[in-house]
Amino acid sequence: MGHLFPEPIRNLPLADILIAGLKAYLSQADGHQIIFMEFSEPVEVPAHSHASQWGVVIEGKVELTIDGVERVYTKGEHYYIPEGVMHSAKIFPGYADVTFFNQPDRYKPVQE
């Protein structure tokens, strides 16, 4: 079985996100983070808010509810969640995306 993300991405630090079935690679910068995520199990993310977030679906599908509006996003589609807007997600197995967080400390790298 091949890898979804190429070696340079797989060589990034893993993000410390405690969600079963999630593998997330963290690209850290001074003012933001980019997370490359792969889900092997279904996940329900409860409603929450934070700094703005933009993502593009690489594989699979996700059901996002953003500010009360529910929509399914699939491969090749992108979404945007403005800062402070409540949102939740239903993530299906096989889902993968690249997510930009306009927040430099959203996630930390796994400490080895």
C-alpha cells in the first residue's frame, strides 16, 4: 500500500492530537500552522471555535457544520471557517486533508 503524503511531509513532526485513527504531520511557522491529516477511523468533533481555518480535501469526505450550515466536502473541495465561528465535524474513515490554521500554537509536536 502506498503513502498518501510524500516523504518530505511524512518526515515532518507528528502533531500531538489525541484522536483515535488520526495521523497528522505538523508544519510550524511563526504565525500559522499547516497540518496534513489522515483518518483511518470515524470521528465526531464537537462544536468549538478558534482562529480561522482553511482546508482542502485530499481524499474521502467530511461533513462540516459551520455557523449552523451543514455541508459535505469531498476530494478536491475546500472550506473556510472564519475566526471565532462555531463549527463541528463528522469525519469518515479514509478522509485526508491539508489544513491551514491562522494560529501558530494550535497544536504541538509529539514529544519523543
